[in-house]
Amino acid sequence: MAQGKSKPLAELSPEDVVRACEENYIEYWRCVGSSANARYSEDGGVVMCATGLPQDLFNVVLRSKLERGQVDQRVDEVLRYFKARGLPGIWHVGPSTEPRDLGETLTARGFPHDYDLAAMAVELGPIDWSWTNSSRVQVRRVSTKRDCADWVSCLTSSWESPKEAAPWMLENACFNLSHEAMGKKHLHRRKYLGFLEGKPAGTSMLVWDKDIAGLQTIGTIKEAQRNGVGTAVILAALKDAKDMGFKFVVVLSTTEGLKLYRNVGFKEYGKLPEHGIHFDSK
């Protein structure tokens, strides 16, 4: 696996970078699943996290490593779990997926490949940090209860999440520092809150383990977009990663986010395919 503190990005293959993105994404969901209001599991060859929220990006199958003989049974079990709870979700079919044609099984069940996240990474050395803060845009690391509430409000607004999402996040230790402290947890993540002219406007999160550091939960409220807030919250996270000794940072980008990450210096190395899990409500 990619050694984020010992290997420079140039020594990694494109597939290594995609795997690093996949691993960091799983680490983020382990963090989310550390609270009682999310179900994280690594049972039966399937790594998944379900929150119960009615938005697909909050219920995910992250990795599947299945023997040929168990594919049909396990896929059907997971799909029944989602359907019984009326949950939309996403099933990722990344480079660690076994068997490699698992996507064909999902398509045959009525859940075709419908999207790709771009696997991206950036070397931390050559980045220009000079305008992390400007006269109109500032960033600070989240450290208070008020910051947590503002951070959650900005993220759920930027993601156009249902009304249930914000109170759910504030009960989860990954998003609320108070719950982390009450649970005596120490989660490997830092959150950053961006401000435009003094008003909360954007979010980012740095998630890491000993090998990989990556960006998660990037968002800017609609009325503050194209003002440098997204760039500022990303640079704040990258600076901390560099100070921690990481040589590069990874991210999985939506199509809409590609320009933002490219402008900061991220490059594309591959794709993480998705199969949407949506059931007819009729």
C-alpha cells in the first residue's frame, strides 16, 4: 500500500493511487461508523456503512472481496438490507473488488454502473500556500461546539442533504467534537471551516492513518461559491498534512469538483466506479 510518509507520489503507479484513495475513503467511513447512529461492518467479505439517512451518499458499500461461490448470496443479502430499510445507496466497485466482474452482477440485479469518482492526488512540496487566508476568506480548524454546528450546516447545505442529515451529524463523533470527547475517542481527522466575509461558508476534512492522508467532505454553500472558499479549506488541510510529514494527499472527486482540485495541483490517476442502489418506491 502507498506509504504516504515514506514514498513520493512519483514512485506510485496509477493503480496504487486509486487504491490509496479507496483506503482513505474506507478510513473516513470507519470514523463515521464509530458512533452508535451508524452501522459500519466488515463482515462476510463486504465493507459497508449505513446511516439510515435518505440520501445515497450516506449509505455505501465500500469494498467487496467475495469468492465466486458466495457472490450471488452476499449481493442479495446486502441489497435486501438496503431495500428493507428503504435506503438509497452507492456500491463502489474499485480496484480491490473481487471478483473483478462484480459490477456485472450488480447490473444484472438492476443496479448498473452510473458514475465514476476521479481518483486524484497532489504532491505537497510545490504547493503555493501564500493565499490560504485573504482579506475576504479565512479558515480555521474546527474546535468548538459552535464551529461544529456551523460546519455541519455548511456541509449539508452544499450537499443539498435532507433535513434529517444535520441533526444526525451532530449526534455522530466524526462530525461533532463533543461526542468524540464524551466517547473518549481519538479519531484521526481534522475539520476545517471556511468563512467568506466573516460568515461560515465552506468545509473540509483531513482523514489519515499511518500510511495515507486524504480529503473528505469538501463543500461550499451555493451563495459563496467561486470566491476562493473551497481552495482555502483545501489548502488548510494540505498544510496540516505536510506538517504531519505526509508527502502527498489523495481525494476522490465528483465531476463538479475536478476544476477546483486541478487548480490546487491535484492530478487524476484513475476512477472509482459506482453503482447506484435505488429502489422503485411504487
